[in-house]
Amino acid sequence: VALSHLKQAHALAPQAIPILTQLIINAMQANRAQMAVDFANELLQLKPDDPESLYLLGAASLQAGSFSAAQSALERFAQKRPEDKRGCLALGIAFAGQPGRQQEAKSQFEQCVKLEPGNVEPKYQLGLIFKSEGEVQKAIQMFEEVITRAANHSSALRDLGALYIQTGAEAK
């Protein structure tokens, strides 16, 4: 219902940035990723090179599974706001979702950890990369750091438990 009303409002005021922005956010919340991408592209036409518009397009593209499109928008966002933690993490995920881009993803997540050492998500993502590369001890270290800061991080608990079993540390 909210999307329907926002679309009506947008039809009445197609240049209204706040309406279009809210429409994108609501479309993502409703798992209407392609709709969010379409409206984010429209927003970017109204506000070319606007950092928030680039971020919204990148986020919507990630949700839509279009990692290369997300990468393009998020790299432009990162150039404009290199210290922004949201863009740092999202760009890392965009790299991680593409074959052959794991090293770039790893570098990006390491940069995110430097920007915000207390954020567990880039550490979790690094753990996943280390795990996929067979670097089990580094993966365990990352997952343990995540659990130390976020004891209920269910994905990290699952992955850490699986690695403990794999390495013969069943007691842990």
C-alpha cells in the first residue's frame, strides 16, 4: 500500500527528490529490487553524481543481484565519500559477489575494518573469504573476533562451528 501511494505521489510530482528517495527505500524494504533500481536510476538522472543517489543505486543493485552495476555506482560513491562506512562495506560485497574479484573484496573489507574497527560485518566477510580460500586459521580468527563483539551473530557462529569441526576442535 505504501509503495502504491508513493508511486502515485511520484506521478504527481516526478521531480520531488524526497518522494523518489522514499520510494526507493520502500521498494528495497518490500524486496522489489528491480523497482528500486529503476527509481534509483531515475533519481540519479535528476541528481547526477550525487553521493546519496549513487549509494541508493548501489544498494538497490546489490539487492537485485547486479554486482557489476552495484560496483560501478559504489566506486563513484567511494570516490566522493572515501570515509563513508556504508559505501565501504557495500563495495566490498559488490566485489565479493563477482567471480575473480575476491582479492579486491578482501582489500575493501580490510579498509572497512580500518575505518571502523568495531564493525563486525567486514570481519565476518573477511572470514568468509579466508574460508573459501582454505585459510582456515585466519577464518577462525575473524569469526572469533565477530563472536567476541556480537555473541549472537548466527552466521558467524554457524561458520565458526563448522570450522571447529573441520579442524578437529569439536569441543570448542
